[in-house]
Amino acid sequence: MEHQEQRKFKAGRKQRRLRSRLAAYNASREVRGKAPMPQSAVPSFFTIMNLFCGFLAITQILENRFEQACWLIVLAGFFDAMDGMMARLTNSQSRFGVELDSLSDIVSFGVAPSFLIYVFALKGFGMLGLIAASLPTICGAVRLARYNVDFDGVKQDYFEGLPIPVMAATVVALVLNFNNAEWFSQYSPNNITLLVPIVVVLSGLMVSTIEFDALPKPTPAFLRANRNKAIAYLVAVVLLVTLQQIGLLVCLVAYLLHGIVRAVYSLLHNISDPPDHNGSTEIS
């Protein structure tokens, strides 16, 4: 009799434990169901889409579908712009987001353009073509690492060194024009004398200290205060709409020349009119 009572007591205790565990599990599910989605998930989604487009671009290059690869890199650039915008709108900028963005950028705007220019034009030039094609990836990685070290969470009016998406867009514009534009037909896509210097210059600009303008918010206040830039942006939009890939290349060349000419002018000005060093001391 005692043995049966002990068995009933143990069975009841097990049932009570099971009920308490089940209640705790249901409560935790309710809490998880009511928890809001973290704000950082929104920009991270766009960052991952950027990375996915870069991966798709590489698959298209393997199939020699260069135009599709180019537009996938352009689409990756759209998602790259959107993730930064969403991070600022949701106030969810984080170190994780910065690192994920850089890892995505090196694939979409470093590896994909390097592979594109190699397969499209430089594959037949042996080691020289291979080294030249690798420069956008190598210099892009250095550029992104430097940016991450210097990043303080505040959006600047300029970039130090050419942004890697601009380099990728320039490579894309060149490939699109080689494929489609009649005025490019006089050049062969395999003209290494044209492509290698362009790739080297673009890669060098990424790791340089030349300042290039960041794309500002087109608010009415900004447009009123910077009418010249507002006109330039309007002209760029018109060129993109009317001339498409030719307009894209023209806009990118103008952007590059603006930064380079400004840097050269500043250098010449500092040489001709060096700053005074009033605090210098003589060494005896």
C-alpha cells in the first residue's frame, strides 16, 4: 500500500513539473511573439541584398553574360545606398552594420568588378592581365579597412579616396559602352593599352587621400545653398535618362575629374603660398 502511494506521489510530482515547464515554455513563446523586430534588421536586409546581387553578378560573368552582370552590380549599388539611408532613418547604425556593409562591398564592388574586367578583357594577357584585374579588389579592401578604422558614425561631406562603389560603377560603365556604344566600336574590348591604365588609376585613387564629394541629401535648403552642385546633379540626371550608359560614363568621368582637379589646384596653391609656421623654433 505504501509502495503504491509513493508511486502515485512521484507520478503527481512529475506531472506538476511537466505542467510548470509547459507553462514556462508557453509564456516564453508569448514574450518572443510580442517582441518587436530589431530596427537593425531593416538596413541589414538591404546590405544582404547588396551581397546577393554581387554573388549573382559573378555567376553571370562565368556564363559570359556581361551586360546582366553589369546591371546586377548597379542594383547592388542601389541596395548599398538604401542600407545607409535606412540605418540613418531608423537610427540603428552599429559596428556590426559597418562590418557587414564592408564585407558585402568588397564582394559586390571589389571581387565582382575585378572578375568582370578580367574575363571581359584581360584574360588573354597572362600574368599582367591577372595582376591588373586584381588591383580593384586589393585596393578596395585597403580602402574599406581604412574607412572602418576612421569611421566615427558621422556622415561626412566628402570621402578620403575614391569610394569603392564609384570605382565599380566606372568599370561597369566602361564594359557597357564597350558592348553597346557605337563611338566605342573603334576600340577592341581587349585593348590592354586602354584598359590597364584605367584600372590602375581607379585602384590608385581608392587608396589615395584625394577628397571626393559625398552624395548629399537633396533637401531644398541644400539646393538653395549650393546652386552650382544642384545644377550639376540636374545635368547628371538628364544625361543618365537621355544617354543611359554613355551618360553614366560621362557623369563618372566628371566626378573623377572634379576631385582630381580640385586636389591638384589645392596642392599647387599650397606650394605657391605655403602656410606660415609661427610656432617654429630654431635649433641651436
